[in-house]
Amino acid sequence: MPFVNIKITREGATAEQKAELIRGVTELLRDVLGKNPATTVVVIDEVDTDNWGIGGETVTVRRKQGR
């Protein structure tokens, strides 16, 4: 039973986009590894940009600086 955890920043991914990610990852595991879609679990965690850091800065700060 594959378990996939996708972490993205909370910046407005729509329900449709998240459903497409779940569908696409499930299909990829089926096609590449032969995993059963019925037992594939995909979880999407949305993280506030204040709680996500890159290069010693929060994503919030980086976005404000245009990076």
C-alpha cells in the first residue's frame, strides 16, 4: 500500500488542482510501479508560508522580496 505525502504552501491551490494531483500521483504509481490504485493513499498538507523556510528565510519574506 503506497502512501504519498505532498506538501505545498497554502497559496490558493484549488480543490480541483488538489484532486488532479491525487489522481495523477495515483496513476503514476500504477503505471510505473504497478501499484493498485485502490490501496494507494495520497495526502496533501498545506503549510502556511510563515512555516516554510528556504535558505534561512520564510517563504513569506521571500515572496515579499520577489523571490
